[in-house]
Amino acid sequence: MTDQYIRARPPASAPPLPSVPFLRDARLARRLSFCTLAWLGAESVLGMAAGLSAHSVALIGWAWASLVEALASLIVIWRFTGRRLHSHTAEHRARKAVAVSFWVLSPYLVLHVAYDLSQGHRAAPTALGIVVTTISLVSMPLLGFAKRRLGSRLGSAATTGEGTQNLMCALLAAGVLVGLAATSFGWWWVDPAVAVALAVVAAGEGRKAWRGESCRH
């Protein structure tokens, strides 16, 4: 909890009382996480349907990655609900959980690329997949930057980490779109290259979230 949110110093035995701005930002963080969770659920279903219909393993992988990213939204909702709203212990647990969700996403991307290469799978264009990934490419950065600003103000690495995952979702969507376009030119290696790069970023962001460094970016 940052100094700007502390109204007055309570007795040594009691935790600092959150101010009105802190409570307002916490409610906003929770609402944004609910919105993100709803979209990621729809995104996963639509992405999976598009991937299966077009036999695109890249899209199927992107849909599964969206489910992993939804964990961060659930964690932030849990963090800012009920008595946990005022709990430093809850923030610590939420921050660790978000870090773990990064580490789940990172090896998944690498394993998915390895599977694609071993099976000789190549991404194929699909109208539904292009629409869904384009919407994510536009909407996720807006949510991601908003949550990172909130996380900085709240001193919440969990919220900042969720925002970073939203930005990664947009990058992954861009990678899928580029991969679909590059495939038509024979550049099949673009899609797996982007996925591996994002896996490296996810591992690094997970380390920062675990240490609580992400709220200071």
C-alpha cells in the first residue's frame, strides 16, 4: 500500500487504514478484472472454435493461453474482495499466484511450439480467428495499461502483473495475425518465433511479479 493512500497512522498494533482513493482504485481494479475475465472466456471459446474449424494449432494454442491469462483476473478479483481488500497478506499471496500463472504460460508456449514443429503444423487463415484476435489486439492494451497504472497507485504487483498479461495477450494476438499472414508468403517460422519470444518475456515477468518488482515499472 503506497504512502499516498494512508490517511493517518493508526496504533502500532493495527494496519494502516486505506483512504477513499485507495478504495476507489481497488473497486476499479476489480471491475476491470471482471470485464477482462468475461472477454477472455468468450475469446477462448471463439478462438478454439476458429482453430478447430481451420485446423490451426496456433489459434487453438492462443485460446488455451487465454484461459491461463484468465487466472490472473480471478486472482485480482479475489485480492480485492471482502476482508482481503485491507490485507497485506492477501496482496502477497495474490502476487505469488500471478507469478505462477506467468510460469504456467511460459512453458506452455514453448511446448506448444515444439509440438507444432514436430507435427509439421502450419497456421491457416480463418475469418473468425482474424476477427477475434484483432479485437484482442485493440482492447487488451487499453485494459493492460489501465491496470498497470492502477497497480502502481495501489502498490499491487498482482494488479500490475495482470495488466502485463493483458499486454502479452495483445502481443500474442498480433503474433497469431502476423503468423497467419506470413504463412501465405511461406514464412511459417514467424509464428513459432513470436511464441518463443513471448515465453521468454513471460518467464521474466513471472520472476519480477514474484519479487514484487512489477509494481515499480
